[in-house]
Amino acid sequence: MAFDMEDRPRPKAAVEVEALALDSLSIEDIEARIASARAEIARCEAAIAKKKASRDAADTFFKR
């Protein structure tokens, strides 16, 4: 029986950003939350770029 990559279980999407009532947070807490979110976005964008580069390299290799 062949294993089809499309049939494999996929992990669920990353954790959703928790919506907090910002009224109770200080300016510093909100700025820290923004910095943390930006760092996570940058990490995700780097992962996407790495995956795209791998996919592009594979596409180039197999299209020869």
C-alpha cells in the first residue's frame, strides 16, 4: 500500500492570538505585546521563506 503525502495528518494551525481587553493593560504591557507579536510574525515569515526556497529548489530539480 502506497503512502500518499496528501493523506497524512496535518497539524492544526498555530495558536490563535488571544484577544485581551486592552483597557486593563498599561502602555508598556501593550507595547510588549506588540513587540512579541511582531517577533512571531517575523519568525513565521522566515519559515515561509525557507519552505518556499526548498519548494523552488525541488521544482527546479524535478523540471529538468
